[in-house]
Amino acid sequence: MTKPATKTPNSAPSTDDPFLWLEDRTAKQSLDWVHRQNEVTVGELQGDPSYQASFQTALDLMTAEDNIAVGAAIAGHVYNFWQDKTNVLGLWRRTTVASYKTEKPDWETIIDFDQLAAKEGTKWVFGGASRLYPDFNRCLVSMSPDGGDASEMREFDIETESFVEDGFHAPASKSGFSWLDKDTVIVSAAFEESDKTDSGYPRVIKLWKRGTKLENATPIFEAQKEDLAVGAAVEYDGDRRYLILARTLNFFASHIFLRLPSGENKQLPLPDDMTDTAIFRDQLVFGVRSPWTAPDGTVCKPDGLYSLDLAHWVETGALGPVETLFEPAYRVSIAGIARTQDRLFINLMDNVRGKVVVCERRDGRWSLKPVALPENGNVGISHAEHFGSTVSFSFSDFLTPSSIIWSDDNGETLATVKSQPARFDASPLISEQFEARSKDGTMIPYFVVRRRDQKGPVPTLLYGYGGFEVPLLPGYAGVRGRLWLEKGNAYVQACIRGGGEFGPAWHQAALKGNRQNGFDDFAAVAQDVVKRGIATASSLGIQGGSNGGLLTGVSLTQHPELFGAVIIEVPLLDMLRYTELPPGASWMAEYGDPSKLEDAKWLSAYSPYQHVDAGAAYPPVLLTTSTADDRVHPGHARKMAARLQEAGHAKTLFFEETEGGHGGRGDRRPQAAQTAMKYVFLQRALGGVA
């Protein structure tokens, strides 16, 4: 069959929108449509003979009792959140550091969320806890009633394993909470409309005293309505306590203030686009997203780390000299920093492979040395004990199961204390890294995992993201191994521009009006995979979620001839209305503002929803979303599915999970079911062994 001509990003989009009614998240008409769609999709995919075995495999692996219990040490205990088949909503628990290192730690349950759900009639999803310094026994626990980002907060006592009667308690919202002291909570408030930014996030920071009503908390800091959010944190550095207030202008720019004992909020005279910050030994460590010249003439460059004497600035108001802690290097970027009491750790990505460097500060100078961790994989800092000397690291790659490497002495002595068993037979597989030349000549790295003896094209899944400085790194996935790779299929992971694989410049190359670069990168990788004989266009499927769902949606409408199947998960797709669907306005620094003529031009050039073409030969499509997703509105996926089906693309399937938020938090069974359906969809569309 002759392929249709590629749809160019400059073709005129359709502007009419007959499916606005699907944006009403919980209206009966919308939900009736959702239920009808779900019935068709479930009938087709769960009715496939291979589904039940795939579901059971996915569930078994997601809830396996020998999965690694990843934990963080605080004051002699390691804390962990755990889910398995018995503990569906999960256990928040702890054990001693010594016990954690054993094969079968002796866990003490702090909160059993299944028991709590049975008692209260709400399927609470654990969202984390802020613990009170210095004993860490009092907590502010966040719990979502539906798996979304909005959470209820309650004060909890770990020693008595009970919520504190008449303690701090706040209703579900997108507010943030942290301790100032045992009788004062810092509230980043997003309860009333007056408290919220246009994006629906906290706009006002308040101090809430024990025994008073939340509505009477004292405001101490405000942002503008058009800002993204405010945030607050208390940082301890030796004998000093810093109350840090942030006015976040957008995803990539903030004004940082310190609240002084006098009650003054004093802004740090540093660039708005600071990143990777930490306070260590009176030094403020920071990076920048764009070059900045400090008052003393020091040129700070992206992908480097710098420091200044914060205590000196607080006391004198003078910024003082800026020191270079880490020099930028080609294709080396900073993945994150963390500190123990005595050391600072820098997590690096060197050509998309992980490394960690440990830093000390003595006699006013920095010294750096590498931590002796495995190479050529994804190395991360699992935790660093701020008030102690324990630190742990994770290691994995596409074919090596995850492990936890532990140190009780600031990274000097290392021991592997946890290793996940192999979930699939990796012996016949090989992991390779290639590069594809994008439309503008930029070389785009990508990884391929496939059989070493592959003779010809096989069903291949290409995954991408490409946004918000988020890198895609090599990682072990047992479900993918069992349900895809073991069947002789291949997996490809593209490191396209827009992500964070090579630092801020790699991200900025696909920002706003440059977004098409990232889409071109993804298409170039797809073409290169076919050119190398790994797949054919008809045996190549693509998958992406959230911003990656936008990527796969654009790929569908711009290059339908390149793919045999498309999975679009929790996506943005209507880029001309995304700011109208909360919290879409928070992403304008990434995509642009559709209310501005110049921005609307580039957004309308690629917005998938407006570019659905009744005459195009689209491959089979599966769109997924969640009713409770309060990060990316389900209206995007709903409307896209409806428009595709109206345009005659009968091979469009839609599935909406009715609980769980953007990341599908909560019960693992629906997650396993959706995962199994996606692999069934791919096998049916691309061929190969079911």
C-alpha cells in the first residue's frame, strides 16, 4: 500500500472543537462516554487470549516480595513504603540500619494504609511525610484520597504509631507543609482561590501555630497570581537554621529569599535560573541554566557547580567571592546533588551514563574525588543522611537488575546490601548505544536492547519523553523484559532534545518555538532504527506519557508512515487550550502561551488535536488517561480519541482509569491490568509472539 505524504508541521490546523464537553471531568455525559470506550477497549484487549497471563506476570512482578525495599536512613532507622499483593495500598514502615542490611529485615509498621482505608472508607494513597528535627518522631503525613496530587495532611506520632489528637490537620489540597518547630508549621497554601496561583498551586506562605485555626495562620510571603507557585523549606547547616522561601516564576526560574530573624524576607542576588542548590558548610552551592557573571567577575556556566559564603551574605549583605566547585565538561551534566553531615555528593551523567563525585570542604577549599561505583549504567544517589554519615546509591542498566550500594562512612566504604533477582533471561540480549542524525544535523543518542543474534526486523518499541530537563536513563524493567524482550522483541530509548540528558542547553534546544527539534529527533531515531534493520515501519511502535504523550501524539499526526502502533499515555494534546485545563498554565515556560499570537503560531503548527486528518492512514492508536489526574487533565486524551474516531480512524482505542492520579499511584492491580493491555495492544498491532 502506498504511504500518504508526511503531514508537515506548517499545514493549517482545524479550529472547530465539537468535543469541549469531554473536558468536564465528572459530568454524566463525559463519564458515560468514558465507560462506553472502556467497555470496547477492555473487551478487545483483555479478551485477547494472551492477556490473562500477561496481567498475572505484571502483577506478580509489581508486587513481588523480593522486590528491593528502597529506604532512607534517619537517626538510626531506615524508612520505606512497601506494597505487595497483601498490602495493596501499602505500609509505611521502618527498621534499624543494621537490620536493613540483612536479607530479611525486621520491619516495624508505622501506618498500614489498607487498615486505615477499611476503618475510614477512603482509599488513602501515601504521599510522604515531613519529619520534625531533631528527634524525627513527629510527622506531617500527606495522603491523597484519590491518587491525585491534592492531599490531606495530618500530624502523626511515630512512637505511638497514631495520629495526634487535636494535632495539625488540613483538608485535601495542593498545599505544602513543613515544620518550623514543634509548635509551628510552614504552610504553602492552596486552599481558597485567593491562596492559589493561576496554575492552581500555592501562592501564599503562612505560619500556623499549634492550637489555632488554619484559616488564622499568619501570611509571611506572597507570589503573584501569574507565578507558578511558592515553596518553603527549613535547612539546617551545623548550628544554623535557614528558612528558605521561593517565589517560583515558572518551571525554570525562581526568586529565592531567606527569612531573617528580624522578620525580613531578603532576596538572594543570584540569577533566576539557578538549579541544583544545596547549603553545605556555610556555602550555598548552585548551578545555572544560562551563563552568569558574578559581581567578583567569576563566570558561572551551565553544567558547572559554584558556591558562595551564605553565612557571610546573611551577616553583611555582601555576596563575596564565588568559587568554582565543578567545571563543565562536554556531554557531562549534573543529575543532582545531596549531602550528608560531612560530605557533598554530585550525581553526574556522562554521555547518559551515571557517576558520583564526593566533595569535601576544608580550610576554605573544595576537594573532589570519584566514588568507586559500577560504571556504564544508571548510577543514582538513593539517599544521603543530612544529619549523619549514611549514604546509599542505586545501580542498574537495561540488563542488570537494580541494586542498593550502602555506606555508613560518607561513601568511603561501600557494600551492596540489596540486589533484585533477575526478572527475565538477559543472557541472549545485548544493550547498545547508537546515534541518529536529526533534521538539522544534530546527533541524537539512543539505546537499543535486543537479541544478540537478531537476524532481521522484529517488533520494536520506541520510547521517548523530551521535555522539562528530564533525562531518560538506562534502567532495568522486569515487566518489559518478561512481556516484551523475552518474546524476541526489541526496545529502543531515545535521548531527544528537550530532555536533560546533556544539561540545560539540550533542553533549551527544544523549548517553546524550538519544540519541533525534539519531534524531528524522535522521527530521526525511528528512521535510523529502520535503516539499521532492527525494525520496519510496520513493526515499530512508539510509547510516551505526559509530555511524552504529546511527543507520540505529534509523531502520529506528523509521521503516521513511520509507525505501526502508537501508545499515548496521560498526554497533553490540545496545545491551543492546554492553559485552560488546570494546571496547564504552569507549563507556559516550557511550551509558550497560546493567548499570544507568536506562541500560538508554533503551538498550532504541531498541536496534535488540531491536526487530526481524516485522509491520513494512521496506525492503531491506544490512548490512556485517569479521571483523577489533576496534573494533566483527562480532557486531552478524551478529545483526541473522540476526534480520531469521528475522522474514521476505527483502530483508535481509549482507556481511562477511574482512580489513581497522573502516575497511577495506589492499587497495583489496575496498574498491572493497564500494563498488560498495552503489551497486548503492541503485539496485536506489530505482530510477533503473543
